[in-house]
Amino acid sequence: MKPEKEFKIGAVAASIWPREVNGNNGTFTTYSVKIERAYQDKAGQWQHTNSFQVSDLPKVEMLAREAFKYVSMRSREPGQDNPDNS
């Protein structure tokens, strides 16, 4: 399964995952965001971590803002009645 949307800056990426939830007022979509950094291990295999170098933190901040904007706009679309995003 692939994320609905992904933003990348270098080796740091934010993935946005939708999830359908059944609530008292019907079904709605909520979102989660995963931010991680890719790196190659000693064997040359690609790995992912949610631990960041200090130099990665500005990238994490920018990606978090982009993810927030994306989810906020999605929750305002017709049919997107999401209680997580008031």
C-alpha cells in the first residue's frame, strides 16, 4: 500500500496516510503523517529511521508544515468531514 501523498527533501520524507473511521455521524477520513530519513547501511542496503541529525531538523520542520497544509486542505474538500481538523 502506498501513501496518499509524499513530500521529500533530500533523504527526509513525509508520507501522508488516510484512514477511514466509522463514527457516530457516519464514516470520515482521518490522516496520519510519518516522517523518516533514508540511509544506506554498511552493506549498502537502504534503511529508514525516525531519528534525525541536527542538520535534518529544518527539513523535518518544512515537511511537517507541507503535510499540515495538505491535510488541512483535504479536510476542507466536500465530503471530508474530519473531526481531527477543526
